Amino acid sequence: MSSYVIYGLSACCIFGLGMFSLMANHDLIRKIIGFNLAGSGIGLLIVSLAKGPGAVSVDAVSHTFVLTGLVISIAATALYLSIYVRLKQEVNHEHDPSAHHQ
Amino acid sequence: MDYLSLGIDLLLTGILVTIAFFIVVAKDNLSAIILFIAYGLMMGLAWVRLSAPDIAIAEIALGAGVTGAMLIHAFAQVTGGLDHVKIAFDQFELPRLARAWLSVCCALVVIGLMLTVLLMFKHNHSLVDVVNAQMPNSPVKNPVTAVLLNFRGFDTLMEMAVLFCALCGTLILTDAHVPKTHHERPLLRLLALVLAPPMILFSGYLVWVGADSPGGAFQAGALLASAAVLLFIAGFIKRPEKITMPYKVFSIIGLGCFIGMGAFLAMSEEVFLKYSSDGALQMLLIELGSMVSIGTILFLLLLLGKSKQFDSMS
């Protein structure tokens, strides 16, 4: 059992757990965390597959994919979180108009 | 393959899957967020084991650090005043049968992926040979930097644009509020005074050394953003009431350097972003602009989204 197979299999498990959290958890923050988890698992899968048998040198293209994906997940997470916070603020304002706008 | 590395790999992946499992079944949100930060740190170790030190630096700085900080800010803003507020789908909890069926489906997907991993690793479909054949033509020696800026430069250009769009979206959605009170924290000020200058210096070093060793603009930008957040928490940088011109300039300079350099090269070399004999210097200019821009954008993304209530408690 080589190292890449171990990491590949665990990456599948992490992706599955992330997707389950994204779909089953009712709280929005848990969905966002699940989305990040799934993205991280896919990155692990890509790099571990690239390190297959016969790979003597570093696979730079897979590393670049994962690096770019990491930065883009952060941008997406920031946007999701600002939507989440604004959503909570707007619903609060709607239910209780006397409360001063946060 | 010897037993020590096998043991380390099994232990590390066991920890990773366990942390991921506990993130999913955590009772409250704060535990899930803190476990997620721990997960990011462990992933950094996994990247090192997979011979990907660039990704390791980026994962710890961005995945664990910046994402964790953003999640905690959002959580802190929502608890406190807005805890009792329920959005429509907060109350919608899946019935047990649906949850069980969902977990079965996810398990089937995972098993399918695992079979793919076990069957697919026999064939090496990657672009390693193409990249290695072109490496002597590249001005930089680090293959990841070469692919990022040279061979797949367009992707990095679009990535800078995506970051900028996320910043615009966050600026539209949230308001920046002026803090009411400011608590004195001498220990934090000391920490920021001691830590921030080496962090800024080290981010410059990361950009410079990214040409030949693991490093690069994204890691340096993340470090710069962390230094800025540290200075902000300690009180040295005031919260921007409105986004003034320096912030605007620093945010756009990454995209601007990229497109500007591409246009300049289009005029001199007739192809957009085709590096000339001075390729290393041109790449360094692009990376410097990107580093400043990434640092500013991540700092602003972390800041915006703090409410007045949170500021008065800090």
C-alpha cells in the first residue's frame, strides 16, 4: 500500500463527509464549513492521484490547481459569510423593526 | 516502502478523517469552527507528506488561518444579538429517515470514488512530462511558480479577478461601523509590535524565494494579511469607515500589474503575457503587485462583516 493510495482513499472519505455536512446540516455556517471540507478533500484527491506510480518528479500542474482552488474557496467563503450575516441582520430587522439596524 | 512512513501516513489520515467526522457531528457551531481550524493544520502536514510544500504553506495560512478567522468573525457577529433570529431554513431539520438515506447516498458516492482511486492510479494522465520538457525555457526554477505565472498565467490572472469580485461583493453586502469603545490591551500591543515587522519582512522573503524554492505571491499575501489583522486587533490600524483611496489602489494593483504587464508584453512580444528574456524580473513585478493586492483584499474581507455590537465588545 503506497502513500498516495492511503491519501486518496481518505480524501474520498473527507469529501463524502463534507458533502453530507453541506446537505444534511440545517445551520448555514455548517454548510459553509462542509463546502470548504469538500473542496479540501478534492484537492487532496487530485494531488494524491498525481503522485501515482511512475511519478518521479513533482507534478506542478496538480499543485497549481489545488493552490488556485484554495484561494478561490476563500473568496467564495468570504462572500457566503457576508451573505449569511446580512441575511440574519435583515431577518432580524424584519421581525423586530424597533431594533436598530445592526 | 518502510513501516515508519506507512505508520505516519496511516496516523495522519486517521486523524484527518476523524476530525472531519467530528466536524460533521459537532453539537454547536463554535466546536465545528475550531475543529475546522485544527483540520486545516493537519492538512498542512498531509501536504508536506505528499511533497507539496507550497500548498502546505498556503493551506495553513489561508485554509486554517484566514478561513478560520472569517468563520469566527461571522459566528461572533451572529451570536450575541442575532442568536435568536431564525431564518426559514434554520428550522427545517431533516427527518431521521431522510438523514439516513442521505448518508447512504453519500457513502455510495464515497465508495465509488474509492474504487476510482484504486483503479485509476495505474495510469498517469498528468501533464508532468509536458511541464518538465518546458522547464529549461522558464526563467524560474520552482515548477509550481513556473506553472502559476508562466505556463498557466491566465488562470492566475482570473484568480486575481475572482478575489477582487469577492471583495466587491462583500463591500456591497456589509457595512463598516465605527467602534464605540476601544479597550486597551498592552500584551496584545506588545505581541503585535514584536511579531508584525518580521511577518512583513518574511512575506517579502517568500515572494523573492518563490522563484527557486517553495514560496510565492499567494503565501506572501496571506502572511501580509495576517500581519495586518494582528495590527488591527492590537489597535494600530484603525477600522476603515469608508474605503479610502489607498485601500482601493492596493486592492486593484495586483490585477492591474498583471494586465498591465500582459499588455506591455503584447506590445513588445506580440503575444499577451509572453515573457521576454527579462522574464524573471517581469514575473517578480507581477508577483509583488499580487502580494500587496492579496494582502489588502484578504484583510478587507476579514474586517468587513463586523457589526457595531461586536466592536463594542472587543
